Amino acid sequence: MKKSVLFVCTGNSCRSVMAEGLFRHMVAEKSADFRIGSAGVSAMDGYPASTETVRVMRQNGVDISQHRSRRLTTTMVRSADKIFVMEVMHKIAILQNWPEAKEKVHLLTEYSKNMKGKGLEIEIPDPIRMSESFYENVFQVIRECVSGVADEFGVSQEKKI
């Protein structure tokens, strides 16, 4: 049975898009084992990823140019096995609407090798309207966390970025 993995941020145009694209890339050899998606707690459906997000991902070998934003729905939450959020407010928003999802919602940074097991609630900042170097820094943090997620699912990452 496929494992359903969902990455969530605010507008589904930057952070969750990076995480989804990176995870797809990292598990490409095992893609048949996964259903991977992203959404935003305040997203409007149908918008492309930000230009900066597309650029930083392309520079790192991942094409997300076809991405279109999606607002988080009940179906997405209920069908996901794991939901990874970028900020505590995303977790709160999900649990207010779907308290039954408590066991499957995690801050993405919990999967960082540098932060794992420390019990810290570290958030990944929103890069929207920030500099290109800020986007690159956010990308680096997300890449490291998503690598930890892939490890958690037992996927060897031959396609590490």
C-alpha cells in the first residue's frame, strides 16, 4: 500500500513546494511506494510556485515549474499518513479543524539530523518577498529535513541533492 506524505505551509507557493519537490526527487526510485503532495492552510487553488522557488529548485536539479497551489482539504488530511508542516501555526490550524490528525502532524524540522530528538519547535521561515539568498537558505534547511523524512521511510537516497 502506498504511503501518503503531505507537506503543508501557508500559501503552497514556496516551502511546501520545495519539500514536495525534494521528497519526490529523493524517493524517485521508489516513487510507486508513495503518494506525495503539498498544500497550504491559506492557499488559493491554481497558482504557480513563486519565481524564486522555481529558480532555486531548478538550480538544484529539481523541476517544479508545473506546480499549482492547493488549499488544504479534509480529504488531504484524512488520506495522509504523515503531514509535515513548516510552522507551529500550521500544526495548530490543522488540529483545530482535524483534531483526529494529531498523531500524523509533525514540524518538518523534527526530521533534521541536527535537531532530531531535542524536543525543539523550530520553524522554517517563509521566504516570500525575501532575497534570493534567503530562499537558498530556506532550501538548504528543507533539504536536510526532507532527507531525514526519506530516512524515516527507509528510502536510501541515491539521488541526494
